[in-house]
Amino acid sequence: MKATKKHILLFAVIILLGVLSRMELLRYYGFYEPDSFFYYSVMGQTISNNFRIPNPLFYSGFPMHNTFGEKPGLIYITLVPYVLLKALFHNLTVYTVMRTIPIASGILEMIAVYALAYELTRKKEVALLALFLIAILPASIIRTQATEYRGETFAPTMLAFLLIITLRYRNMKTIKSWNFALTTISAAALFFITLMTWTGSLYIIAVFVLLAFSIAAYLFTKDMRKTLVFTIGFGALLWVFGWLLLPYVSPSYYSSILANRHLFQTITETQPPTALKLEIFFNIMLLLVPIGILAYLVPERRVRGSDFVYLAMVANLVVAALLISAQIRWVELAAVPVAVFSAYGLWRMYHYMSKKYKSKKTLFGLTLSKEVMLFVVLLTFIVSEGIVAG
């Protein structure tokens, strides 16, 4: 993929826009949520304990000390960069790294969306459009903004890069090669890091399980329409069986859900979504996503090798949508496929209108297709930035 100076400049400007959209809370002290203060205290204890997380913790709970119930990667994902950067910046603190590292996750998520959109279409313009949409998407910003520190801040980014790595298998003709070995080692290492970073990382496993069955269904039917229906139906089936098996797979987690069900009813983020909340987090992209998904079923403009990306994004979106249907807090999990499908939907709409109104000039002297696309992009930007600023 050759990039012109204009393309590189636009890429850099959009990344900068995404960073600025995620820096708002740096004006304030501390962290966005109470959990982050607890993680910060654990990091301090870990440093005092020769970089090993003490269990039980030195100071937590009364009269008995509590154990640290989160995955250790959630602590080391800050401490490792802190140790590496401390050699260069002597005044650097864990506090500073922890407050800003979510932005780094957001930048990587934007780059991953760019790569996935390009693999889906082989169009740099669509990749830039997807990059722009994820940069201003409130569902992404809410979890990758400064001072926000949760497992969901990092897991979607890791999943996106896992999918990008697995794309390398498409062009491999043999497993007896260094390329295969390095790809497998990289995927396994990132998969392990992801599982060790977030307690909800079963979501990652669910996406890959659904993706594997979707690929098998497509190879069997050779029909993307039937595969799409199968993926949605099988995902819902996995969701039902997951809840039925939860008491046996994770009895402690199931018990905690039952014990705290009344408390969850008083917390906004653990409530099922409302139409207004979904509109706030995804705005006009709620309309663009189904257009993008359905537009791919028309095979004329598909590019070679894009089927895997499409199925991966559908699997990701199905699993994320099922989780969001239970609790609105999981909106970030859908950010990557929402941005990719929204960009793809806009692109297909543009081409359709370009053919239908090829020479019809309108208000700004542009063709109708360009004006509609420009209007949708500007409307999305205004609404998204208004929500973030508010």
C-alpha cells in the first residue's frame, strides 16, 4: 500500500484529532472511576514488593486483608512502560503513566481499525474514513480517554490486533515456514497477554469460537447470506448456553451476580441499553452499520481475501451486541466493527449514488453523492464531539 504525502498528512491529522478527543479529562486530578484508585494503590504495593503483586494486599479490607481479584496484566500494562520509560524520564511517575496509557490504547485501536478497513476494501480512502469514525466515536472515547482505566480499555484493541495477525494465515501455502511460526508465536503471545489482562476476556474466546464456526459455515455453503444468518443465530445460541452453563463453569462469578443483582439495578452502567443511550454512544453509525453489513452481501465490489475480515467483524459485533443487550457498559467492545462497517456502508452508498446521479450537480457544485457523504461525515463529527464535550 503506497501512501502519498496527502494521505500521510490526513492520517496524522485524524490520529491527532482522536488523541485530542481523549485528553479532555487530563484537566482534572485523579482518575475517572473509583476502581482506578484501587488499581493505583495495587501498583504502589507491587513496586514495594519487588514488582510482584502481593496477595493478600498490604492494605485492603478490615479486619482481614483482601486478595487482588483482577488479572495481573491490568497492573503490569502500566508498570512495564513505567519501568522502560523511567530510564529516559527520571521524573516520570506511575500516576502519569496510568492516567495517559488509555490514550495509547486508543491510538492503537485507531490504527487497527484503519488496517482492518483497508483489508476489507483495499481502498485507502475507506480506511481513512474508518479511522476518522473511530477517532470521534463516543463508544470508543468513553473507554480509551485519559484517566479511564479498565480491562475494556485494552481488550478490544488487543482483539483487533489478534485479528490482524491471523489475517497473515490467508496467504500461507505451507505450515513449514518461518512466517507461519512467527505468526503463530505472535498470535499466541498476544492471546495470552489479553487473557491475563481482563477478567472478561472470555469475550475474546467467544469471538474466535463464533468466527471459527462462521468460516466453517461459509466453506460449507459458499453463500455469505446464509453464513451471516448462521453467525447471528449461532451467536445467540452461544449466549443462551453461556448463561445456562455459567453456574458450572464459574460458580463464584455466578454467585456474585446473584448476590449483587439488587445492587446492579441501581447502577446505570449495569442496566440494559435504551434507545437514547445507544444513540449517544453510536449516533448516526447505528444506521450505517446495517447498511455496511448488508452491502457486503452484494458480491460485485468485494476484494479478494476480504471474506475473513467481514466474518471477523460480524462475529465481533454479534458477541459485543449480545453483551451490550445485558449491560450498556460494554459499548466499547463494539467500537471496532461499528467503525469499519460504518465506513464500508458510507463507501457503498457513495458508489451507488455516484452511478445514479453521475452528472447531477447541486448546492456546492459537487455531485449529489459527494454532498450526501460530506453531510453524513460532518453530522457524525458534530454530534460525536458535542456528546464528548458535554
